[in-house]
Amino acid sequence: MGLRNVTADVALPSAARGAGTFTSGPVAAAGGAADVVLAVHCTAATGPPTLDASLEESADGSSWTAIPGSAITQLTAPGNRVAYAAVTKNYVRVTSTVAGTTPSATYRASVWIRPE
């Protein structure tokens, strides 16, 4: 069996972000996706911050719900996290939250989608 093509994109480009919630646009029409992988790469953290990220899905690209089990393990320092999820709707996006006392986290979030 050969390898299948995978769709991938940087959902949230690398940037320093303070306290708040940051959400990507729809990464891809996941439609027939079997697996979705979220990768978060944090290169700097001060404050110290807490960084949470997870995936959401939507049937229409405007009403979003969390994908159960798609959250990364919380980051509080530079590092990498990966989470896996199964998608049941047409669109996927990343949502992330930075919190803490005067936090700053420099990170990017990428998504890989493997079709059925």
C-alpha cells in the first residue's frame, strides 16, 4: 500500500501573543478526513504563561464546536505538543488561549489532515 497525500497548513503563524484567545480561520475543508493532527511549537514564554490549544469543527464554516480529545497538554514554557482527533464535519480550525499574569507566548499551530 502506498502513502496517501496529506493536506497541511500553518493555522496560526509564529507570533508573540499576550493574554487572550486566538482562533484561525478554517484550515481546510476536511470533509472526508479520517485523522487530524494539531502540532503546537512554542519558542518563547514569559510571564509565565499558560498556553492551551485545541481543534474545533464546523459543518458550515460559521458555527463551531470543540472536537473531543483534540486538546494539547498545556504548555507553560517553550516546547512542543501534538494532539490527534477524528473529524466528523466539513471544516476544521485551531483555537488557542494564552493566560497568566502579564503572559507572552511565541508559538505557531499547524494542522495535518489525512483523508479517508
